[in-house]
Amino acid sequence: MYEETASVCLIVKPTQTEYVEKLMAFGIPQIKEIVTMDQLKKKYKSYESKRQLLAMHDLFLADDRVLASLPELLGVKFFNAKKLPAPVNLMAKDQKKELTKALSCTFYRQTKGTCNAIKVGLTSMAATQLADNIEDVVAAVSQLVPKKWENIQSIGIKTGTSLTLPIYNALPMPPTVITDSSAARMVVDQAKTASGKKTKKSPMSRTAADKAIVAAATVTKKNARSKGRGRAAASTKA
């Protein structure tokens, strides 16, 4: 998945120079730098040095024994750039095989958003190879997504500079229709209670408002007539 021109940094636990030289002796062209945990804590302690390390490499691999300690040491820059190290089993008998396998794989990390990008190949690959990779990646990722295929709405393919070409689309799940009015009111009341908002009274309809105005006018006229009769009676009596 990563060409020989790619730059890969390998983070290891042991600090012995002999161990680092042994890994470099494998002759894996993509691995341009090996950093020990001690170097990471001292040489790459400052923010600027971490930023430079991030910019130098396309991919970071790490001994799976130190993987849990790396997010704190590397900082949020690596997380935002989606370059958190991928694990490698360096306790295996064939370390070169493990490293080569990691460089030929792709990696999936579930984000907090609704969209994920996964590398499936190189533009130098044949169309049949890319198609096979896409099928394999989709089959694997669909089992990792919560609710699996029910939660996948669209799939597309793109390069780093192209528009997305959709290859799969699904309509979202239809909303549930509540036909019982009492049940509907109960759901609305529960939603308002959960949101902590006070229930607002519904505004008076125009028909009801017109009736209220007519009623008020009628009462006013009756009061006016009553007052007029009182005055007339008073003047006659006088």
C-alpha cells in the first residue's frame, strides 16, 4: 500500500543501538527513521520538534507494547492529521514479515463524525487490483461500523485531488409514524421534558380569536345600553 518512495517512521520500545541497527538491516526502503521511546521523550519533547517529525513522514508504525503511551507523547497534532501510529508486533519471530505486512495494509479508525476515509490503493495499481481492494475493505469495514449495513448510507471512491465518485447509495431509514394521538402527545411531552424546555401554549386560532372579539363587542354594547337606560330613567324621574 505504501510505495518505496514513501517515508515511514517506526517507534520502538528498546533503546539499544544494536536493536535499532538490526531493524534497519532488514532493508525495508519505506522505513526512513526509527525512534526509540527515550528519543521521543527527549529529542521530540517540544511542540516544534513534534510538528517537524509529523511533517517528515507519511506513516508512523509503533511497537504494540508502547502504543497506549503514544497519544499523550505525540499530542493532538498527530490525531488531527490522522497519523497516529499503527501497531506492529515486534515480539514476533519474523519481524521483517510483520513490518512488510503493516506496509501492505490499510487502516480504519472510527471518527466521531459521519464520514470516514480509508486508503484502498495507489493510482499505479491496475483497475482489477483496486476493485478487489475496494471489495475487501468494504466487506471488512461494514462489520466494524455500528449496526453494520443499516448504518452505511453511501460509499464513494476518490483520489487526493478528485471529486468523489459514488458507487453505493442507500435511503435513510424511514421515520416511525405514530397514529395514536394520545401516544403522539406522550412522545412530545417526553421530548420536551428531556430537553428541559417549558411547554408553550399553542397560539389561539383565528376563528377562536374572532369569536372572542365579537363576544367582547357584544358585552360592550350591552353595557352601553344599560348605562343609557339608567340615564334616561334618571332624567325622567327628575
